[in-house]
Amino acid sequence: MAILENIRKRTTVLILIIGLALFAFVISGVFTSSDLGGGKVGSAVGEINGEEISRDAFTQQLETATRNAPPASSTLQNVNRVWDRIVKNTILEQQFEDLGVGIEQDQIFDFIRTTGYAQNPEFQNENGVFDPNSFRQTVADWKVNNPLQYDGWLQTEQAIIQMAKEQTYYNLVKAGIGATLKEGELDYKLANDKIDIKYVRIPYSSIPDSSLTVTKAEIAAYINDHQEEFKQESTRDIQFVYFEEKPSLDDENTVKDEISKLIGDTVEYSEERDVMDTIAGLRNAKDITAFLDRKSDVKFDTIYKARKNLPTSFADSLMTLNTGEIFGPYKDGDFYKVSKMVDRKPNGSVKASHILITYEGAQRANPEIKRTKEEAEARAKELFRDAKKGDTPFVELARDNSDGPSAPNGGDLGYFQEGTMVPKFNDFAFGNTVGTIGMVETDFGFHVIKIDDKEDIVQIATLARELEPSDETINTLFTDATKFEMESIANEESFSDLAKENDYVVRPVNRVKAMDENLPGLGAQRAIVQWAFNEDTEVGEIKRFNVNNGYAIVQLTGTYKEGLMSVEDASASVLPKIRKDRKATQIIGANTGKSMEDLATDNNVTVSNASALTVKSPTIPGAGAEPVVVGTAYAMEQDQTSDLIKGESGVFKITVTKRTPAPKLENYSTYASSLKSSSAGKVNTAVYDALKEKSEIEDNRATFY
């Protein structure tokens, strides 16, 4: 491998690596290599600056990542996480080797002390402090008595080493970052020197796009001159027709009829007793819970609910029911439902606000509060009197004085049902009318309470049946999908026409990338993406895929190779830029040498003014962000007039009418320090992004996953 060959050529680096190995943890394997690049047992998942990432090594890390990933993570999400980590670690490790960056045992211990691992009681001494000897002993014990935990620790160890090396590397870079007082002064001036200008703007919109003809050759030349802007990944375009397994109108009506029959009583023959029995329906069922357990897809919810917690479209109808009344059948999402009012509690939910004044020793009191109980009571009474007067809104009193967590919200506690609050608070809230303000004492302190609102809550029993496609519907869907597939394959060019004839919706998905997983309208469909990128799949080819709840008939409609965009693909973004350049040239050519007043007259625009402009905020009122124009003004003298300037929204001519320098400071160390801190804060991300951009990375994941 290239890296090993480089090490062989660098005797000093080789000696350093051997020396570092002598400091390795004997008990655990710190400084051992994960050997991602070695052991080419399987094909390579990728290559980073000549260093291959074997599939076997990648799979090992993927298995570990999958075990530790959130349950909802897909395989591809885990693959992407592992790949990103390997790319980063490999690129940085190559830098570490080139620079001789290594980590010794003492540095590892120092790093662990700054992380959460130091809080592990097994790594601490009797004083609760991280202790290297306890750490060694614990890991040694795992190795003998808990191999699974020991293996997990080895993975953690590698991560710790990597983080410690990164910290050392980034600190070396940060050590070279600084900002002089002169740079601090410039930064201060760019933000605070004010400039007033008089200007004329001839907008680009004054020349119609239709008056300019742009050739393919011009677009191609622009692309060639700005290659970095028009690089593209290998992508594919597809279109599909989705045959979704969903209930038909007949299926819905069947469920509606079935659920309707369960409202009233039914008469059924009892073979055991040889008699006709009357079976109580929802209306007359004595045991609602047992009835819904047998007949409904949704169990009886005994919780009382307010209007806002009921289905939005039917809340008004449900809330007006009297006890025992029935509403339905009605369709709510994927269910048909019939609801029965079981019970109602008038004013069963209260909305209240409070001001809590607590004291030292009160339950959950902030330790910083040192007032006595007597002082707290006196303060609460004072606030109670203020609240009763109404001179200051209760919201402001609570926000400025309450010790409770609801203070930022003006003391608002929201709606709550009986029994939620402590007894005295509960009794006041439910025993008084809306608008009442009172004061109660609890274990938490003294509360000044305002009752803001009350609402009824209801207990509703709902008989629900899920809407599902019948066997007949599923069979018909399969037949339709198969027929469309076969007809499309027979004549690939008629895919869209066939869909239109059958009233099917064709959905295009453009610029699909090799490692994409989710397709709009279909969700996670990795198999479709892999098929689209298969070398044997040709443009126009059609294939059926079993997808979530149905089938997708997919056609590959376009392929795009990695490299520069074609003229056709880039024209949408290139045309406005070429037109802008052409318009600027045309405007400047027709107006060079004219005074500001003549410019305004000849181009039917006005002379405008803008004040207090700064380079850090280069926005001109009425024109928008114009950094070039403001930057030009910053470099001009007062009363000086510029030549024509090509701006973002048009061509400008400006006169600096006033310059207001920022007040001089004794020194600019604060601004220099701020610049230094800002630059240092970007190091970790900026350095890695730069290294990655310059790296040669071959990504073969799409071949395997």
C-alpha cells in the first residue's frame, strides 16, 4: 500500500511509530491499527489516496455500528455513517503519519480525564477521581471475565485514540492562527466606518432577456471557464407509475356497512341453547370495554379529553353529544368509526397561571434562594394585592417575580384536569370561576393563582374498523400493474402515453445519486436505485418492483456521467449569468462618460441616496445586497465619483457624499482576539473539509449496498 511504502521511505517516521508502540497499553491494545486498508480478503469498498478500504474490514465496522445504531436506522444510513467515519479517520491518519503525530500513554490518560469516560465509577479511586491504576485493573478484569465487554472497549479505545490524535493535530494548526492589532483595527473599521452615497442604478431588467441570443457555444465556453461550478456526480433520471394497495370505494362501503350494523342490537341463533339471542350493540352495550375488545380494532380509551384532543374535523359534532348519544359512522384517516358519548365533566379542565414565591427549605426550591418562609409569604401577599388591582398585567408580574419554571411563559400552566396539581392548588382552581385571583400555600411555597379558562372534558367510546384492501382489490391491482408493465415493455417509448390512456400518474424523479435510498412518493427503495445504476440497465428500460403497499413500474429515462455538466443540463443556471454579463457590457458601453444626472435622464431612472453603509453590511436600500458597490465606495474619497460599476442587480454610478469614520479606540486587542477565536473555531471543520477536497476518494459502496 502507498502509505506503508511512504513509511518505509521515512526512517524517522518508522522509528517514531516503533517508539510509540513501546508505550502501548499492554492490557488492552491501545495504538493497535484497525487495519482497514489491509487484508484484501474481499473486494475494496473504496480507496482513499491510494489506501484501499477492504470490504471485510468495512463489514466489521458496519456490524458494530448497526448494533449500536437507533432502531429506526436503515442499513444504508449505517453504511453512510461508517463510510464518513472511515474517510475522515483515514485522511487524518495519513496526515498524522506524514507529520509524526502520535499519542503516548500519559496523553491518553489526560484526554480521558476530560471526557465522560472519566465518570465511570470502575475507573475511579475511592475519592471518586479518575485513576489510571483503577482503569488498567478494570480493563484487565474485563479481558479475563467479560470478553464481550472487553471487545466493546477495544472499539471505544480506538475512538479515544483517534479523538486524542485529532485534538493534538488541530491544536497544532490552531497554534499557528493569530490576528494582529492591525487586523483587529481593520475588522472594527469595516463594521463601523459609515459611508453615505448618491447613486444611479440602471437595472439589468431594463433590457429584456428576449433581446439577447445566447448560443450553445457560448454556454459551453462559460462552463469550461467555470468548471468548479459545473461539476456533477454520476446520476440517473427515472419515472414511475405507482400501483398502491389501498381500499377501493367498495371496500370502504363494506366496512361502513359492517360497522353500522354494530350500532344497534342484533338477533342471532344460539346453537347451544337452541334459541334466538339478542346481542347488544354499541348503543345498549352494558360493558363498553368488553364490547370494544370483541368488535373494534381500537380499544376503549377511558381518558377524558378536551375538544382539542378529538379528531379535528369531527370535534364539534362529538362535543355536542348528550350522554348515551351516537355519532357516525364517519371516516377518520384509515378508519371508519362510530362514537358514543359515555360521560361528560363540565369545566373538567382548567387553564391557570401562577406566581410562585418560594423560600429556603421549600420543596424543590432553588438552592440560591435564601429568603425565609415569612419573607416569602409577605412578598406573595404584596404580589397578590398588585394582581388584584390589575394595574400591571398578571403575565408581567409572573414573568418578573415568579420562582417557578413557568415564569418565562408569564406563569402559564396550560390546561390540567382534576387531581393533577397538589390538593390546595387543585381545590382553588376547580372551586372558583374564571377570572378569580387567589393565594394558597403548598409545600412548594406561596402561589398567587389566576384562573384563565375552563372547558368541558368528555369520555367517548369509539368503535373503529381499519380500512384495508380486500383480496379482490389486491388481485385487481396486481392484474392492472402486470398489464401496464407488459404493455410498456413491449413499447418502451409509449410509457407516458400508456399511463395517460389508463389515467395513471407518471411521477418523475431526477438526479438520483448512486447512494440515494429514499425516492419521493415511494420511500426507501434501494433496489430501484441499484437497478438504475447497474451497467446493464439501459435508458428506456422498464422493470416492476414490489414496494411498500403495492408495485412500482419504473423506467430509466436518463443517465449522467461524473464530470462537467452538458450544455443542456447547465443552461438553466448559465443563461442568467451570461445574460447578466452581456447586459452589463451593453449598459456600460452605451453610458460611459455620462454624468449621474444624464444617466438618470437617459435611462428613465432616478438619482437616489443611501446612508450609513458599511462593508460588513453591504445592503443598499431599494437595490439589495451590493458588496462590490459598497466595497468600491469604501475605497473612495469623499465627493469622489466612480466609473460605472457592475453590481448584482444592475450597473451603478456612485458619489461618496459623506464618510463617517468610526471613533478611534485605545487599542484593538478585543477585535483581534475575536478574529483569532473565530478563525480557531473553524479549524476542525475547515481543515478536514480542505483535506477531503484535495483527497482522491474512490467510492464503491453502491456496488455492495
